[in-house]
Amino acid sequence: MIILSIDTATDQAIVSLSREGSVVGTLENNAQKDHAAWIQMAINTLVQKHGYTMQQLQAIAVTAGPGSYTGLRVGMATAKGLCFALQIPLITINTLQVMANAAIEQYLSKAAEMPSPLCFCPMIDARRMEVFTAVYDETLQEIIAPKAMILEELSFREELNDRSLICFGNGSFKWKTVSRYPNVQFIDEKLDIAKSLAKLASHLYLSQNFANLAYAEPVYLKEFYSYIKK
């Protein structure tokens, strides 16, 4: 089970190669405006570096959104093109779910004590005080569905009823400056997105949960969003 994973949803692009759910290798690009020019060369370099050929890939996984409008189009078009050319299945995964899974594994591996009930809240910057966000429990079950949201002092208070909330992602700093939610923590450390993608993609592959190659589209959540600051 050799899967190539693509994430161009945010300012940091990642292509990673995994075998049986474990990461073999990863390449990253931190210049968001260069994702389109970088991605094809990165994929070829990654595959060759680790001794594989494109024909050995058994599926392509891609973060479908939400995130940067341009980035999502780059990632989805690349993934669909490879799947069509190689005649292999496409796996699409929500960006927020990938982030949440990474945060859950990192947090639970380090936490001496775990407050209960515990919720995880990924946030992607969507300009001004708006973010793309969702809330998951520690088993990655969805509590609040992915949506675009304008942050306020007591956001989530009514829905979560004072549950402990862990926030992270490049949009979380916005809420950190204004939040009055009583039980909130913020994770500033980098998440292992490649590892999370490998795990989720392998589960979807084994369950044969594939996207329709003809109809798969990015999940934008709002009409237009670009992370590039003018």
C-alpha cells in the first residue's frame, strides 16, 4: 500500500510518500505563491529519491479543503491528473480533520493529565477575524461541522458548554488575543501533517473509501479565499 499524499491547502505545501500507513519521505514548500510551480517537481523528486516509480503508487490522497482557494485548486488538479494518468483511486480528506488528527496524537502523547471532556479545534486563517474551523472530540468524532466563522470573545461557549478546548492552526492566534472562553488552550508547535495524512489515507484505502474522480471538487466553505497577503 504505497500512497502519495498532497497538501497545498495552506501557506505550507507538503507532498509525502507512505507505505502501509507509515511515512517514507516528505518534501515541504513554505512559499505559498510557488505551490503550483513546485509541486510536480517535488513529487517526482520524492518518488525517485526513495526508490519508487510513479507506476508503483496505489492511490493519491489530497486535502480537499477548506483553505486557500488557489492552493486547493492546485492540489486537487494535481491529484486528479495523476490518478487519471496512472489509473489509481483518489482519496480526499478534509483539511481540518487532518489537522485535528495530528493535534490529537501530539497532545495526547505529551499530556500528563487529560481534562475531560476534551475537544480539538483546528483554525485556518480566512482573513480579518474569520477562520475556517470545526471541533472534534479526542476520537476524531465531529462535534461542530467545518464552517467559515467570525471569531468573537465567547465563540463556542454555547455549543461546547464549558468543555476543555484545544485550539491550533494559523488562524488560532486571532482568537487567542480576544478569547474569553474559560477552558481553552492553544498549541503553537508545528503539527505533523504528513504523518496524519498517511494514517487517515491508509484507513480510507483499506475501507475502499475513494472519491469519484470525475466529480471530486475542493471544499471551499466560502466563495473565495486566498492566503496570500497583498
